[in-house]
Amino acid sequence: MPPQPPSFGSMEYWDGRFTSNSNPFEWLDAPTVLDPYLTEALKDTKEEKPELLHIGCGTSLLSYHLRAHVKEPDQIHNLDYSSVAVDVGRKREVEIYSVGEKHEEAGPPEASTVVRESSGNISARNSDGQCQLTSARSESVSPQERSEPKYMRWSAANLLSHSSLLSVCKPSAYSVIVDKSTSDSIACADDPYVFLPYPLSTASNEPLPSQVERSSEPIQPVHILAIHLAVLTKPRARWIALSYSEDRYPFLHQRFGGSAPRSGSTSQSKTSSTPVPGSTLEAERASDGLYGQLDHDLDDIPDKVFDMGLPDPSKLWRLVNKYEIEVPPPQGSPGESPIVYRPKIFHWVYILERTDVEVFLRKE
């Protein structure tokens, strides 16, 4: 019998994973891979202290690297389905940013070591002592700051439950969503049925009727994620997502009537922070004809489901740009026979922007 895939939609799976191994783990690429897109998004907000929501933070070092992008750590809100991961992350931050000393988290030789340097830098070093990640605070640390360290916010919540999210997040509060393969994980979960009309609506003052009806078919969970994130974000907020899929967000093609456009491309190393080139969506439409009709019936939401009261995620988010990142091939072992041909592997960065369409919680 073939092995079963992990239960990515199960809290028990994630709690067990992080309990058995709490070492830092990176999905797809290094924590620096989103740097140019984060820098641009934060610059475009024009806000003094924009708030970032890091969804599916897990045990990634990206959480701590994000501190280099903001003035105050509490601008960052790390969210995960697993309370175990949240506890690990919160404790690790305290250890890294403890007052006035250089702290090192020791571990077995094969484990990464996280170091808080006296200069305020963060480093992740492997067993060979090579630095894998470094981020620095832009200003010096005053004696007062050393005595009163500031920390990020950490919460456990279910991204597919609006009530769970609203119990830990304020609506319309965040200017940037950071998503490092979390949409991939959610897309691999089971498609849930939802009750309609949905508790969230794009019309104000709509009551939630006493009688609701289960959807006639399950809904691809990325649709639900998009609706829930729309509740939490400000107009023109950016959703920056790294994915292994060239077509991660089915609601984009549903809106455009074809596949999502392929914009920029690059051959980028895992630790590169160089912005990748990309053309505008309009130019792509005109020149490449990448809007060929594809069969997305399995992921599309039928119109009758929208008519019964599910918000249309294609009206809540628009695709600003999309970039492909070539994954460097693995290094061969000494003495290993050379590989004649290895197909290229790409990851994708999506930049989505929140529209001005408001989302409201229906009144019971």
C-alpha cells in the first residue's frame, strides 16, 4: 500500500511534528527570499508603523528576520495553526533577544544554531559554522532598550475559521501578509463544506439567518483563506506569497477567465535578495497570450454558491505581479557520477493586492 500524504489540515499532525522536532525548518527557500517584495510593499504603504501578519510561521527563522524590516517588533504578528509552534517561536525569540548578552542555543552537531550577537544581528549557523541567515537592526540598541526588550506578537489560530482568526486579530489592521508556502499547505488540506449564507459578507448590515444550508459541494480551502485574510487587511494591503505552484490561487483565473499570468522570471539563488525583473500584467496579456483557457472545474466555485451568500474572493484580491524563481540544483557528492540532465525546478512569488471591497461580519 503506498504511503499516505501528511494530514496538512490536521492540528494533531502539526502539533506532533513540532513536538518531535522544534529545530528551525524552512519551507522551499531561505528566509531572505521575500526581502525585495517586502521592502517594496512596506515602502508603498506610506505608514509609519505598518502591521505585518506572518501566517503559518511554524519554526521558520523568517519570523525573526522580519524584525529587520520594521521599526518595532510588535508590528509583526506571527500566526500558526499549532500552539506548539507558537510556544517554540515565542520562547526562541526571548532567548535570541535576551538582555545585554550574547546567547547561543546549543544543540546536537547536525542542528542549526541560532545566535543573538551583541550588535543586534541574528545568525543561523549550521554544523560547519557557516552563516545561513543574518539580519541587523537598523539602529543601535540603547541601554533602556536593553533593559526592556520588545517582542513580536504570537498567536495560535485556524486560518480557515473566521471566528478563530478574529479572536486574535483585529479586522482591517494589517498592511502586509507574509505567506511562505502556507497557501500550499492549506491547498493540500481536504476541501471543506461551508454553511451558506456565509458569516462574512460584502454587504453591510446583512443579518445571519436562523436557517443556513450546507454548500452542495466542498470549497477549495484557498478560496476561504482569501476571504478570511480580506477581513483582516486594509485596502491596498499586499499579500506576498511564496509557492511551489504556478497556479496557486484559483480565484484569480476565475476572475480573469483564464490562468493567472506568468510575469517575471529569474535564476535566483536561495539566499539572493535581488529583486527579480517582471513586466506588467497588461504587457503579459498582450504579448504572451498566457490567458489560454484551462480546465479548472475542480477548483472553481459555482455561481450558485456565490448567489447563496459566499463572498467572491476574486473581488477581494487582485494579482499585481507574479515571479518565478529557479531553484538551484542540489550539489552532488564527491565522486558521484555527473547527471547528464536535470529538469529545472521553479518556485513562484505572488504579489496580491487587497481591493476596496469591504467585508463585514453578519449580525446574528
